[in-house]
Amino acid sequence: MSEYILEVKDLHTSFFTDSGEVKAVNGVSFTLEPGKTLGIVGESGSGKSVTAYSIMQILADTGKITSGEVLYKGEDITKWDKKQMQKFRGEKCSIIFQDPMTSLNPVYTIGNQLMEAILLHTDRTKEQAKARAVEMLELVGVNEPKKRLKQYPHELSGGMRQRVMIAMALACEPDILIADEPTTALDVTIQAQILELMQELQKKLGMAIIMVTHDLGVIADMCDEIIVMYGGRVCERGTAEDIFYRPCHEYTKGLLRSIPSVERMKERLVPIGGTPINLLNMPKGCAFCTRCDKAMKICLDTVPEEIRVSSTHLASCWMNVKAQYEAENGGMKNEQ
């Protein structure tokens, strides 16, 4: 039995379009332990959401996992059939989508949609499913849950709809919860409440969480490990402390420079220059090289391997190789 609840090994996912093959995920690997939280960070188009959808196998018709493995408790779920995957979704692994208004069906009541998920994945009766729906709405902090069951999505606020989505995702007590930008459409106060709620539910239910976001500030306090993605690849991975205080990839440093800070109120924010890369025409070397101020010739031609910076910290950047080489050679010169 694997110690990890989820292992993603060298995952490649592509979309086959009229313009050509869009390589959205290029060799992503990570592990997730039971009860832990993993953060996946990067700007729009970096491959975060496609990685999550590849795990759930809910890609668009043009999308396909071209190689790699997704192991759930040691079993490769990319080999599973439709029936097995249907059981996996909701019962073992659930997802909270980015926009609750488009994720909830506008023509069905909240109760109808919550009960459907419970009836589909458990052997509860209709009455038991209704009781469970009320219980879940109470658990996520929705007031007057019995009344809410009869309401439609448009009758609820954004924060309330997001709570309903969380209730739906957790109704069958899955082992893994994937939260894809769960706080994007919400104001700051509601964002904090939703994140606090997710942490409380994690402690109560013991589930593992994958947080997908473009906002480093959102996950600063809640992730055991953070993965930074760019161009469908993992740039850097480590603890929150590693990523925030000892960033070792130029893209991570750029992301951190663009976050507003109370300590730097008088300083101008420094945006990352250039535009995101075209996934139809990936650079031969490092995906970030075309936007990097410190790019060297090797960055353009060769993809950097992951370098271990510390026991918890890895980064794929030629600047680390250069720093290591200079440190070693400098040390040799000093000895002489």
C-alpha cells in the first residue's frame, strides 16, 4: 500500500486542435499525502487547471492524457474504465470549480442538485439524501438550510453559492478535494471565510486538498507544499517558507514581486515583462526564458533539470546550476 493517497508521475496532457497540438501539461510529477494540502500556483495558461482536470479525467473532447501515470492509493486510474472513473469522481475525489454560477444548474433547485450527487454516489434513500443535504449546508455555514434547498442558484449570493459547491463536493466524504480557484469571484472577507472553512472541514474529515490558484497570497498559510507552474511544467516546489522567503526560480521571484505588500506601500509593483508563451510553439529550453531578464544561452536551448536546493526545496532553473558551479569553483580557488 502506498504512503501517498495520490501520485502524479510524468503527466503529459495535450489538446488536439485545428491549429495543432497544444501541450498544456509537460511532464508534471508530484505526490500528495492523506490529510495534507498541496498548492499549485501559476498565471493563467500555466497548466494548473488542466493538471486538476487530468486527475479527474474531465477534459474537453479535444483533450487527452498522452503519457504518464496518476496513481490513487497505488492504482493507475488512467487505465480505469468509465464506470470506475464515475465511482472515483465524487466518492473518492471531488472538485470545486472556479465559478459557482456556471457550475450550478440554473434550472434546478439547490436541494435537487445536492441530492443528485448524494443519490448517485451512495446507497441512501431520497429522505436520507435530503437530510444529508441539510446537514452538509449546515456544516459549510449556510443559514436556514431547509429553506435554501428550495431556492435556485440565482437567489443566492456569490459566497453562498461557493459554500453550496463545497457542500456538494464534500457530501460523499471524498479522500481528495481539488479546489480550482475557489475564491476568485469573491470579495476579500468572503475569501478568508471560505479558506478558513476548508481548513476546518479538512481537520474534521481528514481529507487531502489540492488548491489550484494564481494568487500566492491565498495559499500562504494553508499549504504543506507549493508547486509553481509555468508553460505546463513545474518550475519550483517546496514548503511555503521556501517559496516565499527563498525563491530559486526567476518566475517565482517575478510572481512575488508583483504581489502588493503593506511593507512596500510606496514602491511600484513590478509586473513580469512580456506575454505568456504560445503552447503551440514552446521554446526548446526553459519555458520562461523569453520573459526572463537573466536568461543565458543555455536557457534557450536546454530544458533545466530539477536541482535540489534543500531537503524540501527543488527548482528547475539554470541560475541554480550556475550558482552551484561558481560556489564549488570559488571554494577550490580559495583552498589553493
